[in-house]
Amino acid sequence: MTSIRAKLFSAALGLITAAVAVLYVIAPAQRSALPLAALLAIGIALATAGMAARLVARAASDLTQVARGIAAGNLEIRSQSHAEGELGDLGRALDRVAEELATTLTELTFERDRLRGVLTGMEEGVLLLDERGHIGLINAALREMLLLGNDAVGRTQLEAIRHADLKELIDQAREGAEPVTGEIETGGLKPRRLLVRAAQLPGNEEQIFAVFVDVTDVRKLESMRRDFVANVSHELRTPVTAIRSAAETLQTTPPTDPETEAMFIGIVARNAERLHDLVEDLLDLSRIESQKLKLAPEPLETRAVFEQVASLFRERADRKHVTLVYEAPPGLRVLADRRALEHVLTNLVDNAVKYCGEHTRVVLRSEARDKEVCLSVRDEGPGIEERHLPRLFERFYRVDAGRSRELGGTGLGLSIVKHLTEAMGGTVAVTSKPGAGTTFSVSLKKAEPRTARAVA
């Protein structure tokens, strides 16, 4: 600002000096008035220079305010300068800087919001540790997995997540250039098994980036698959061994011993039937779980379904002196697939007749509950201990394995009942008490009541 004023003042003095010199040369008679004229010219020059300096100072002050606004983060401010010279160039340069900064900030904000959206939507947990081992970033999925609060950011890994195996994985990733992968188990309210992959952050090897994948259900399914294969192998081995032993005995038995032959042929027949039932149940279960079983729900009278199922077991129940009865309100209908519902009730009644004692009752009952119909099968057998109830619908789970095999059970009936019921959109439950019998309940949607046909 001082240099601009000095230039203006020097230019004005130069003009005044030139004018006085010209007058001194061309007008000798007026030399006595020259001092007064010079003073007047100097005053005019100083006033003109002052006005110009104020205009320049005002423009410079405006540019200073624009620069301060940009520095404070106000990227919408503009100088809107149309002047020529250095100040005009400076104003337009400040406008370009503000525009470029606004564009860059918009892009950075968009990228930040997009990254935040990706991290929030991920099912995998994400953890970023800075150079000091403090948590710099953690997404919502990992907070849920490890039950962490909002105060985890800024704390060390051991302060926020007290897990020795995780600390060891992160230390290995910090020491080596290659990513480290391992599984950890967490306890507490939500026990989980997590697959962790930790690696150094590209471009900043002092920071560690870790991804957590919840493999709890996957490992549970793998365990169930192993157990299923082992159970199937065990179930098949028993009848196959019995058939093989009986066949070998028949080969060495003298043909003059028909009683022995009949006994071992009976063993072969019973175990072959057991193998057949087991294979059929496995195929049914496979079709249900793979959703290849096509269901066609329709309104069914519960009384008619009970009558059909009861007729299949009437003879066996009479031989065992078991009273088989059913109770169903007239007109009560359920929305279900006929074959699937008959299969469900057949399995439940078969178990009830098979395991209840002689001179007892098995009761089939249906009752309406709001928008559902509850179908129940109750027996007066020995009952089941409470500790067995949560696992009754698992494949091959038996309360009394020896007795179940002796009576011809495959261990898959209740699992089929559960899957068929769920395939029809219903639920299944069991209540039992030792010495007081067992009740299996199947809840399905209630069919709309029949409407009377209009008479013309």
C-alpha cells in the first residue's frame, strides 16, 4: 500500500515540475506568480494522489476480506473484481482458488459419505488401528459383533477389545508384510466365532487394517453336517451288520433246521424294512430341505383329516389296548397341503402309539386361535424330561436310543414334522412332564369360513 501511494505521489510531483519548467521558459513575465501556481498545483496533486490511494486501499481491503473468508472456510465468497492491473489479477486469482477449493471439498465430502455408507452397510466388521495402536475407525457391524460402545474410537485395542488372540493376530500383522488370517471366539452375551484378516495399510505400514467375518453359523452348519454323516453311518451300520450276520448264519445252518432259518429270515426282513424306512425318511428330508417338495395349500376340514389318520393306526392301537380318539369342532378348517399335513400327523400319532403304555389314551385335538388353528397330539405315556425338549426336533436325536431302535424308529420323524410344518408356514412345539404324558402342537393358518351359495 505504501509503495502504491509513493508511486502516485512521485507521478504527481513529476507532472507539476514539468509544468513549472515550461511556464518558466515560455512566460518570463509571469515568473512572480510561479510560486503560488506551484503551491496550488502541488495541493491538487496531493489531493488527487490521496483519492487514488484511498480507492486502491479500499480495493486491497476488499481482497483482504475475501482472502480471510476463504481461509476461514467460506468458499462461497467471491471478489467479483473487474478492475485492471495487479489488484484485478489478484482478485480473479482468489476467485479461482475459492472455486477450486469448493470443487475439491465437494469431491472429498462425496467420497467420505460414500465410504461411510459402504462401511455402515457392510456385514463384515472393519477395524483400523493407527501408528500408536489406537482405534482410528470402527464400523457398526463390528460394534454389534463385539458389543462395543461409541467410546471405542481413540482407545487402544486392548482397552476396547480385551481379547488376547486378537492382540496376537494384530501383532503378527504389524511385524510382517503379509496379511495374517485366523479365527477367534468371543464369549459374553453373544458368543461368536469370527474369521479375522489383519494387514498393514498400503501406503502407511504403521497402521493396521482388520476385517472381521462372522462364521458362527457356517461353523455350526459344518458341525451339523459332520454329525449328520456320522449319525447316518451309525444308523445304516446297525441294520446292515444284522442282515450280514443273519445271512452268514443262514449259509452255515443245516437245511434240516427250519426254525433257525425262519428266525434269521425274520431278522433279515425286519432290518431290511428298517433300512427302507431310513432311506425313505432321508429322501423326504432332503426333498423338504431343498424345497423340491411342491406344496399345494387348500382348506381342509380338521375332523376329516383326523379321521383319516386315526384309521391308519386303529388296528395297532387296539392290539396295544390304546384308546385313539379325536376332538374337532364341526366346520373348523385349516389351510394346509393335504399330504404334508397327513404326514405330520402320521408321524406324531405313530410316536404317541409307539411310546405310550398299554391301556392309555392318545387324543387328537384341533382348536381355533385367532387367525390360526392349533392341531395337537397328546399321549399319556411316560413323558420326556425337560432337558431333552429343545433338541427333540434335531435329526437322529433320541431320548432313549436303545428303545427307539427296538421299536423301529429312524430318528428323523420329528425333524420331518418340523420341516414340513415350517414349509406350510406354521410352527411346531412340544410340552411334556415326566409321568404326565407329552403333547405335540402344530399351529397353521386358519382357512376362511365357507360362504353360503346364493339361491337364485
